[in-house]
Amino acid sequence: MDKDGNYIVADTKNNRIQKCTPNGDSSDCYAAVGGGGRGKGKDQLYQPYGVVVAPNGVYFVTDTRNNRVQKCQPGTPLKPGQCETVGGAGGRGGGQDQMNRPVGVVIASLR
């Protein structure tokens, strides 16, 4: 959930992150990230599995089939947010700049 109580869901097979209001009406959901369909663009994801919302409202998404972690600004119902790669820029593999189908992401508080 985000700070406003909205549900944030990895809609894996539809290649997007959905944002839904807590009122229980499915018509109040929209693609907050990944509205550009499957792919590697700034508005695209390929089977995202994990999503976490940072305290500042930014989403971190495991873009599993693209072998990367994306940092995304959430969008609006008419314009999905844009993302930048923050992990896995080197594609699939075991190198320091590579990932192999990541599925989870966590934000830790450092003190």
C-alpha cells in the first residue's frame, strides 16, 4: 500500500503495475507504471513480479523478464509513470551489473 492507502499490485502477465483505491471497486484501478505494453522502454515492463513503494512515493519494481530493477515515478489514470533502470543494466547473467530474473525488492531503513 502507498501512503494514501491505495493498493499497489504487480499485474505480471499484463506487464504493468496497477494502482487501486481502497474502496473495493475494480473500476478504480489503473496502470500506474508500465502502460506501454511489454518491452524495455521507460514506460514498459516485461512480467514484473515485485513492487515496493518508498516513503517518497517512488516505486521500485522487479522487471523480471527484462532482468532488471526499475525505479519508477507513479503516473496518473491517463499517463503511466516513467522508469529508469537502477539494477541489472547489463542484461541477464551473473556479473555485477547483471541479474537473472529478479522477483523481489525490499527497501531497508538505514540509521
